[in-house]
Amino acid sequence: MSENGLFLSKKRSQMKAGAPGFARRVIADETCAVHQSLHQHPWISRLTLSSLEMQDYRTLLAAYYQFFSLIEQARQRNNAYDTLSVEDCLAALHADLVALDALPPASEGKLAFLDTKEKVLGSLYVMHGSGFGGRQMNRNIEQVLPDTPRSFFGKSTNPAVWRQLNLELDIISTDREALEDLIVASKQTFARFGEFITCYCERFGRT
């Protein structure tokens, strides 16, 4: 039995699979370490600092835009979860970048590990959930760069989309293999997001 399988067995002894919130709690526990590591990310953490500069903000918005583009491309490629699209996030990023005259081309790469609907759902959990953490960043950006556009960081997570995502997670939780795939994809998405931001910002940003 895999590590995830052992974990799920213990978790299921405490809470019934399919119960509301079961999958979300399991995923949150399993991805906690890689999620928390992003709070100390050398570039992303700049969004929470009083030393944030406009050049950093522009570069990070562009990196976010390209990564969200990859997630949306994977969702469309797998014909998965139309109601959970991140197109609204892309639209907000697009608006901010156009206002700052910093719009990059949409990324043409591919997140090859997102090759099933279940794995795509794991990535959507990460990307939609990031809106909750974005609220703290938004407050700092507003204070440090008060005149800059904040369509993306100011929007937070859409409550209706988050409810629908959690309903989909609850459905998945009754299928052990699908849930394990979802957990792995969530971890990979957190990790790849951090790696992508680093690579983009080191290439185009202020070091």
C-alpha cells in the first residue's frame, strides 16, 4: 500500500469518505508542507513585504498569468470541469497587466502530469484556493503600491466556484484511487507553481 493509501486508511477510520469536507481535509493535510513552503518563496513572499517594488509586482503578475494559462489549457485539454474554469482569474490578470503595459504571451508549455480529470481537479483546488491567501497580499499591495491595479489579488476566491469545487471533491472522495491521484496532482501543482514562478522571475525580474 502506498504512503497515501496508509494515510487515507487512517483518515477514513476517523471520517467517512464521501462525507462533506472529507476530501478537502485530506488534501489540505497532505499538501500542508509544500503549501506552507510557498509562504517563504523568495519571489512570492515579496508580495507581503513593505519593500515590494512595482517591477517585482509586474513580473509576478506576468508569471502568475502564464501559470494560470497552463492550468486552464490542461483543463480544456482534458475536457474537465467547465464550471471550475480559471478564466475569470486570467481575465483579472490580463486586465492588470494591460493597465501596467506588461502583458506577456500566454504560456505555450504543458503541465504533462495533468492528464486526467481527477488530476486537473487537484490543480483547480490549488489555484482557486490561492485566492484566500491572496487577500493578505492584496492588503499589502494596496498599502505599498496604492495606485497600482489589483483586479487579480483584489478579487479573492469566487464563493460559488469554491462551493462547486468542494462538491466535486466530495464525489471524488468515494473513489480511493481517484482521490490519491488528486492528492498527488495537488502536491505537484503547488511544487510546479513555485518552480515556475522562480524560473520566470529569475529570467525576467529584478534579482
